[in-house]
Amino acid sequence: MTLETDLRHALDRQDFIIYYQPIMDILNGDRLVGFEALVRWQHPTRGIVSPMDFVPIAEETGLIVALDSWVFNEACKQLAQWKIEFPDTSSLKVSINLTAQDIRQPNFLANIDRTLAETGLDGKSITLEITESMLLDDIDTTIDLLTQVKSRNIQISIDDFGTGYSSLNYIHRLPADYLKIDRSFVNQIQEAKRNHQIVQTIIALSNQLELAVIAEGIETSEQLQILRDLDCEFGQGYLFSKPLSVQEIKEKFML
Ligand code: G
Ligand code: G
Ligand code: MN
Ligand code: NA
């Protein structure tokens, strides 16, 4: 069977699982602020398949819309559940990845509203991650949609910043809240002065645009220290934790 046929069946059977990677406030004592939801496919014969191997196929076939909508609903239900089970988690947020097709489909806002109603979550508990490449065509429609998302108190994060096509000419128009520095910049931050300067420049740009900064892919305490010295507010990476199952999150971060 091809991966595509498999993927259709997997959606019917809901053979997916969400892992959660902690996002920390790195300027105030490494405080947990939330999680990024990262989907995995529990394939009957191949085992756990990484989204890097199936998200591109899901995008080509349009299956991504159903998948992302499932992830959104599941991650919101999970967060709502944690908030009930563990009162300490009341301010935690969940961050969910989107692709271009998601925001183009007619039910996009209706699905969000349904999930908010079903879970009772406030929009402020949710962040949607978009990438620069999603912004390429029809920027006005995208801005309009994101503005409607924001009117639900949901926050917007620009993911993988610096790796896509430059959006510097319209980034100031986006109703975004966070900018995520791609891990390719973070993991070489000590290696070359140039990388350090790039990160410094991205942070300066974020300050100018009043976006909070999240550094991705922090793996060493040296990288963390440099980012702190540059006043980067949030961080995510293996130094804190890799993406974990619901059970592992509970054991490590909630009990
Ligand atoms: O943990 P990692 O291997 O999970 O993720 C690899 C890539 O897959 C990342 O670029 C991430 O943004 C993407 N990804 C992970 N989960 C999702 C998801 O639920 N939806 C979409 N569209 N992309 C995802
Ligand atoms: O593209 P996006 O930022 O959504 O994807 C997050 C991806 O980065 C996931 O595949 C996740 O597993 C991976 N990731 C998260 N932290 C680290 C890290 O510290 N090092 C590396 N190499 N990958 C990471
Ligand atoms: Mn992401
Ligand atoms: Na990213």
C-alpha cells in the first residue's frame, strides 16, 4: 500500500498521537508556559512515523486539512483536561501548527469556534503557528483571517522564522504575537559571530514589531545563556525537553 492510501485509513482510524514539547519562559527562572503540539503517526507496520515524512504527503493530497483539524481539536481537549485535573496548569497554553490549506478552507473559523465551545477553553490558551511560506499568496485575505482568529483571543506565532521567503515587506502588517527563531540559527549561535548577529537582529526586529521571541532548538546551556543575554523571552528545545507523550508530560511537569 502507498503511504497515501495508508494515510486515508489512518485518518479514519485516528491512528495519530500528539506529543507535547514544553515551551519555557527563559528570563524568569525557566518557568513552563505551555506546549507545542507535534503529531506522530502510529503506523501498523512502520511504527511511529515522523511528520517530516507524512506532512508533505498530507499536504499534496489535501488530507492535511482533516489531520490538522483533528490535531487542533485533540490538543484543545487535552489542555482542557489538564486544566481540570491539575489546577496549577490553569495558565498553560498549547501551540498548534497550521499549513496554508488550513486557513483557506471555508470551515476554518467555524471549527475553531466549535472546539472552543466544546472544551470551554478561552482563546487565550491557544496559539496557532503559521510559517512565512503560508503568507505568500493573497496576503490581504490571510491578514483578514488572522484578524478574525485574534478576535477570539487566540494568539499567532510566526514559525521557522528566517528560513522561508522573506516576508519583511509585510511582516509589520501581520496581527502576530510571537516570532519563533528557527533552530538552524540557534544551534550555531556559538559557532560563528555572524549567527550570533543574525539572532540579535531577529530579536531587535521582534522588539521593534512588538512580537515576543521564542527560540527553538535550544540544546546546550551555552546557547541558553547567549539567548538570555540577548533578552530572548521564551525557549524550546531538547535542553528542557524533547516532545513527550501525554503520560510523560503528566509525570514530569504536572505531578
Ligand atoms: O517533532 P517534529 O518531528 O515533530 O516535527 C516535524 C515537522 O512537522 C515540524 O516542521 C512541524 O511543524 C511539523 N508538524 C508537527 N506536527 C504538525 C501538525 O500537527 N500539523 C502540521 N501541519 N505540521 C506539523
Ligand atoms: O517546524 P517546527 O518548529 O514546528 O518543528 C519543531 C521540530 O523541531 C520538531 O521536529 C521537534 O521535534 C524538533 N525539535 C524540537 N526541539 C529540538 C532540539 O532541541 N533539537 C532538534 N534537533 N530538534 C528539535
Ligand atoms: Mn512549530
Ligand atoms: Na519551527
